Amino acid sequence: MKPEEVLDLIKKSGRPLSFKEISDFFSLKASERKKLKRLLRELILEGKILRNRKGLYLTTKEAKLVTGFFESHKNGYGFVIPDSPKETDIFIPPHATMGAMHGDRVVAKLELRKKREGRIIRILERVTKKIVGIVEKLGPILYIQPRKKNINQQIVIPSNTKVNPGSLVLAEIVTYQDPNKPLVAKVLKVFEKPKTPIEDIEILMYEYDLPKKFPKDVLDASEKLLIKGISKKEFKNRVDLRELPTVTIDGENAKDFDDAVSIKKTRKGFILWVHIADVSHYVKWNDKIDKEARIRATSIYMPDRVIPMLPPQLSENLCSLLPKTPRLTFTVEMHFNNSGERKETIFYPSIIQTAERMTYTSVKKILIDRDKEEIKKYKNLVSHFEEMAELCEILKSKRKKRGSLDFDLPEPEVLLDIKGDPQAIIKAERNLAHFIIEEFMIAANEAVAEFLYSNKIPCLYRVHEEPEANKINYVTKILKNLGILKKDLKPSDFHEFLEIVKGTPYEETVNYLILRSLKQARYSPENVGHFGLASECYTHFTSPIRRYPDLIVHRILKEFLQKGKLTKEKRKELEETLPNIAIHSSRMERKADEVERDAIQIMRVWFMKDKVGEEFEGKVTMVSPDGIRVRLEEYYIEGFLHISHMIDDFYQFDEKRYCLIGLKKKRKFTIGTPIKVKVSKVNIEEREIIFDLL
């Protein structure tokens, strides 16, 4: 008797079952019933079944309950993001959270179907176990004010704790009480006030409970693989592609090279080879390295450091496609006609040796700037880069025609000095070289997903659902009030509308608003397509060094190609494990995004701390009843202008027109409005930059 057999019985019964009925079905002896009780308890904890008031067991689906993750807001409300991509998010009002914290896995009951509003009825897994915050005192009570704004719970610490109010501490929650009582925590560490941004990021790592180093047994296993290296035996049953002119194209500071590309132009079109590091050759299912990689799920990139998914012996050496070094890869060979239609795809293990380690800057110099020195330096590869650019434009145009959304929103890049302090924070440049790699990776990911899907092989898909109606209505209302839009906006119109505003003063505003209306892409064993890419079938295959789902997809594809099929046992194993891997990987990806955002914000406040009193030009990026968020023109930095700092008039928030408007002078601020501000205050502890209006 296995958990899946018990779950299958409850699913197929069509009605709630008693413990006795389940026990009788499996003909259990008295001594075996303890095991059944344990299995049922595990299924309840996993959120797959529940026990109703009559003591009967039924699936959460039958009970019309939804399992998912809770995303909380600083104002107390939140949303349950369902595990199933076919379910829409559920709004949870402040009184119905049951004390759930941001990131907790929960079961929610939908109560207002039209509004998609519900309440949390069970917390399956507590994710937040440690917090960083300031100790404060209220009478005899010591409590912690968390640094994370989306933690709304009261957190008290024992009154005999030897810590001064105002101290920044790391605390572990020891008691999760009922929703109306505060959480109880014990102080683990008192931090010294950070003197540098690097010290502040160290504290951030405690805040998110990030791993500081790899376990010794994982490092030892990785070291053994590195010492062993690549032997000639491993070339066997691989296609030798070392003679192909192959390159990696990455950023200047990259150390983990997942992918390399080669191209050949033919009379019929193009042959594109996308070579991906064959991590699955070294990291096997459930070995020490694999278990640690599964927990981490993704590499995290911060301005001053990387927390890798795999140990450096693999991520920066043995698996990384280092220049002019033989490396084991998995190749996706795609044959395109002159219109960009993929006519043939072949997958196979391979061995490559890159001709050069190229950077985006260098390829741009060759293709866009026509830099004579750079062209001379890489003269043997120039024609290949030109062919890549040609195919990229064809593929990009084809993707745009089917309705793919291309958001050209700038991202911040932190330039550090030798001590690790921020010298400048600028808009990261994206050029043709970035688009080439992006297009080729999308093509490879689609090719793999379509192949596995058409062969009915269990897989982890990268899915992205359509935005919800209320979000579209909200964006439509703002754009109409800004005078940019006349008719109602539908998801199918997004692509066309983004093209219409391209090059206009409203381009960034529209990109920003539409992007905010979209759901976050995630992993799922169910293929529901990818709305943002307008792709019916998509997966992640091209980054197995830094994303765990890619490593899983490699293993599945490799096993199917080697054996021509998947055994029943393997299918069953995948059907059981993939949902949990998808849920965990999606959650860790969100966590990584939050860490990366906070790390950049730390760099921003430290950079601006000496600029109090200085004046800057900027642009409004968000409007609320409390004030406006402003991004500076000179630096890629945002800060907040509170309504109380706008002293030239009395301002009111006009929800219909989505703007702040002065009652006397009628001065109006909405998204995209140019503005002049002065830096009023920089709060390192709160990571806030506050502006005054000029």
C-alpha cells in the first residue's frame, strides 16, 4: 500500500470515505492500520486530501478547495497563487489569512466565486522560520519589527532576552500560535550596524535564510568529478562537433557558461546548433549533488556575488563551456527554411570546443558599430555573427507575428569599485547580441517542449497564463484616462498595442502597465502554453547549471532518446515527483527574484546616502493616494515622494484618471510625468530613498 494508491482510491470513489472503508479495501490487518493512518496524515499535510467534520476523507478538489502559496501585502491582505495553472488567483482579505505568512503553502476555500475571494482554512507548510528586524519595546513587551514589509504578524520575544531596543537581530520563530495571538521568537544573533553595502547584503542573506556554503559531502563529490575530468571513453556515443565554429556569448562578468551556438547558412535556409552543458552526465538522480541542487532550485545573482545552484567545481569549471576547452554537451540541431520555419530538429549528446568566449559588447561592436579592430580580431567568426543576426531577425519577426510580447524595459546594472561599493547604477544596455542568444534559446526550448509533448512524455513545462479580467480592466481604465487608448483592451490586443506605442513618449508607461498586469510565469507538469511568448508549448532546457527544472528536462529527454520509450515505473515516478519539483522550483524562483531586487535596493540606498540635498530630474513610475514613485534620469534609481512632501499645493488622488492633482493649481502627476525632485532623506535601515518636490 503506497500513498498514491490510497489517493487514487479516494479520487475514484466519487464520495468521502471512512477510515474503515479504506482499510477494508486494502484488506489491512490491525497491525497495518497504523501505517494507513500515517499515510493519510502525510496526504493531508501535502494538501492532497482532507478530513471533514464527520471524519471522512476526500480530495481537496472534491471539497472545492485550492492549494497554493500565499503572497502577502504590507496592508494585510494577500493572494493565494494556486498550484494548478488552470486556477486563477484567490484574493484573501486581511481578516481571512488565518495568520499565514508570505510564502506559506496553504489550503484556501473560495467563498465569492465572481470576485475570486476566499479564506485560508489550513497552513500546510510554514516557509518563514527566521526573520531579521529591529527590536522595539512597548511597556514590558519586547517585539520585532521585521525588515520585510509583507510580514504583518506581531512577533514577540521573551522579556528576559538580553538585547537593547533598536538592535537589528536575527530571530527564529519558535511558536506559531492561533491567528489572534502574536508569534513567539527567540533571538539568534545581534547584528552590528552595517558600515558597507557588502555587510548589508550579508544581513540580507540571513533575512532570506540563504545557504552560505555547500555541505562538505557535496563539495567532496564535486571535487572528485573535477579531478576525474573528461576521459576519451566519455566521447563514445557522442557526436563530435569540435570542428564546428562554436562560441559562447555572455556578459563580461559571467563565469557559468550554460550555452554555446553554431550556425551555417544553406541554400534552403539555416542550420542552428544550440549546445547546452550536459550537467545530467555528472549529476545523477538523487545523488548528493542533485539533492542539494533540488533544494536550491536556482542560482541567485546579486551585484557583488552569486549563490550558485551547483558547486563552483561544476558551475564554473567541469560543466561550464569554457573557451577552447573540450566539453560534454547536449545539442539541439535545428534546420530552418528562409522564412524561419523549423523543418527538422535533432537532439543528441555531443562534445564541443568553443572557438571563443564572446561578450555581448564585443559582438555588438562587430555587428552594430562595425569596429575595425574588433572585426580584425575575430575575422574568422564575423560571417557567422552576421548569419546569426540574420536568423535572429527572421525568428524574432515570426514570433512577433504570432503575438509574442517583447517588453523593452530597462534593467538596473550596478557598477562596483574595487572595494565592492557602488560607483554608479545605470540602465543595463540590451543590444542585438542579447537578442540573438535570447531568440536561439527560445527556439531550442520550444523544440524540446514540442518533442516531449508530441511523444506524450511527462515533462516540466514553463507556463504563463493569460492575465485576469480585473487586471486588464484596471490597465484599460488607466490608459483610457491617459488618453492613449480609446477602446477596451483584450489580451490578444497587447502585442499590437505595444507596437503602436513603440517610439512614442508613452512607450515605457504602456510597457510597464501591461507587464504589471501579467501573471508570473512558473513551472508545471501541465502544459497550458506560454501567453507572453505566444507559445503553445514551452519548457526550460538551456540553463541546467543554474536552474533545476532544466536539469530535469535534460534527464527526461536523454532517457527517452536512449531507450526509445519510458518504462511504466519511470512514468509513474515522474508523475509523482514532477508536481512537487514544479511547485518548489517556482517558489524558489520567486524568492530569488525578491533577493535580487532587495540586493539592488541596498546598493541604491548606499549609493544615494551622500546625495541628500542634491536635485535631480526624474519621471513618475507609480501613483498612489500616499504619493508617487519617481525614477531618476541620471541614475537608474527610484525613490518615493510622499504627498506630505508636495507642499506647493493640496494634492488629491483621482482614481478614475489615475493621477494626483493639485486642488488650486491643477498640477497633475501620472505615470510618465517628468518631475524635478530633491533627495530629502536616505534611510539605510528601511532601504528607502525619500524625495521632496521642487
